Amino acid sequence: MAGGNGFSVSGYGPQRSSLSRLLARDSMVRRLDWPILLSALALSLIGTALVYSATRNRTELNQGDPYYFLFRHLLNTGIGIALMIGTIWIGHRTLRTAVPILYGLSVLLVLAVLTPLGATINGAHAWIVIGGGFSLQPSEFVKITIILGMAMMLAARVDAGDRDHPDHRTVVQALGLAAIPIAIVMLMPDLGSVMVMAIIVLGVLLASGASNRWVFGLLGTGAIGAIAVWQLHILDEYQINRFAAFANPNLDPAGVGYNTNQARIAIGSGGLSGTGLFKGSQTTGQFVPEQQTDFVFTVAGEELGFLGAGLIVLLLGVVLWRACRIARETTELYGTVVAGGIIAWFAFQSFENIGMTLGIMPVAGLPLPFVSYGGSSMFAVWVAIGLLQSIKVQRPLSA
């Protein structure tokens, strides 16, 4: 029996109806991939604690405020989540129509780095200083536009039903689209970002179903290019020293090999359960440089131990697993290729960042996704999560 106010006797009729709509099978909430969302959020929150631990005593960096980096990391995470929501709302299919504009803007931004607007931070001339303590690294957003641009080209005729896989001409055009920003980033030179972009290109081609001859050809071309870059002395001296220290860890342990050696000491001292958050001697003693950015994993290794560091790896694994599932279950090649590019990006960058702290990969100046401090990187990875969520949400229910 209904009451005079129009509500059910229990008083929860409208609320129950709203809740039913919210939890309906076709609702946005139900269709989101919650494991990937919660894992990414957990990584960002763990990163907040690690960044705070690494910077609270660094008065030369935090301007005398121990909470300086903590608040900024939380702000970056909040903006990143807002960008994710915006990306889901716009949708990856709508963004597909805006790819030419986004691509043009990203190329202009990386070109701006080569002008007087560009700035050198931590040895890399890859930034644009905005002011007010904020800076922008355009190469982080180029990763997204390369993925979207190549996916748009490679999937166009396949999604239209004209072909089963991209033809050779389409692959050449897609590679040309990626080559322009990659070449500009190489001129900075930002070798770490170039490595990630090269892996993204390979991941996109594999996901698109293009002939394996292209993949093997690119691998061979990359090897020849690496030799040419070394022989022509295109790399800066600090980059050459990083590779030398990787090849010989005992080379100049107080100089070029210092970062890697101190990182391994920090991680090794953590043992199984770590020394305790904010109690790591290597971290408190400020022995590891750039610990809030490139070497943030050393804080986890020392203060949270094998278990805490393993949790980070596990959460990254969940993100990659769910992204693979999204790529596999989508019914359009465009969505599959976008997801494939993001998977290649996250997988390689995570492996490289963690690997360089363990001494099994050369130091390349790449942040750990969601964990390291840095606005541009944080914004880019959350936009990527938004793209994955959009692919999942816009998939037909029967798929």
C-alpha cells in the first residue's frame, strides 16, 4: 500500500528505483572495469606514501615544506582521475574523429621543447616550464596520440569491412605518422621516451594483425638505428655513461654507477617485510638520487620489503591483465589496437623502471606508471585508463 506522499509504505521506493537503475546491467557503473580502476588507484595512493617518504626530509627540493610533494602528488592524481572521467564521457570513438587535431597539437608541443621554451630538468631537455612550479613533458602525451593515430589508420578499412587485416600501404602510412614525433623526441634527446614509443609501435602493429614481416623488419631497423646513434654520437654524454654503467656495474661506483649501486643497496636492505615506512636508512639518508621519480621503487623495496614491492608488481599485473581482457573482448579492431598500444606502453615502462633499480636494465629516466611523482606522466596514464574503460563501456552487452 502506498502512502499519501507517493512513496511506498517502506519509504524507499524511489531510492530503490534509482539504485536499481544504477546497478542495472547496462549502467555505466556496472560496465566499468573495476579491477583495473581500483588497482590503478591503489598504485597512485601507494605512490603518494612513497613520494612523501622520499621527499619529506629533502629541504633542497620541498622548499622547506615536508608535505610539498605529497599534496602535489595527490593533486596530480586527482587531475588524472578527472581526465579519465572526461575521457570516458567523450568516448574513444569520438576521440577517433579528433585524432588529427590531437596529433597536430602533440607535434607542436614536442617541437616547442626544441625552442627557447624548452627546459632541461634532471639532465633531460624534454620539458616546457609553465610557471608557478609547474612544468609539462609533451612526450608523455605523444604516447597517447601515437596509439590513437596508428589505431585510426590501421583499423579504418578493417572496421569498415573492406579487409581482414591492414595492408602494407596502410602500415607504411601509420609508421610515417609515428615516425615524425619520435624523430623530434630523439632530437631532444629523450632516449627513454623514444624506447617506450618504439615498443608502443610494435605493440600496435601486433594488435592490428599486420604482417609479422613488419614487426621483424622494425626490430632489425631498430638494432641498426641503435648502432648508428651510438656511432654518430647523437646521445648526450650522461646517456652514454648510463649504458656504460649498465654494462659494467663496477665502473666508477661513486660517479656514473652511483645511482644503480645505491638503488640496489636500498632494495636489498629491505628484506622480506622492509624496515618500515619512513624508516629506511637509504631513503632517510638521501643516498638514492631522484627517489621520488625514477627510483621510487627503491623506497618500496627498502621500507616495505619484498612483500610491499611485490604488491606493486601484482597491482601492475592486474592492470595489464584486465587491459588484455578488454583488448580481447572488444568487437572492433580500433579498440583492440588502442588497448594493445596501452598494454605495450605500461608493460615495457614498468619493466624498464623496476629493472633499472635492480640493475637488470639500463637507467633510462622513465617513471613507474601511477607510482612515480610527475604530473605529465600521471595525467597520461590516467587518460590511458579512461580509454580502456571507454572501450569496455561501449562494447555491446552481448560481446
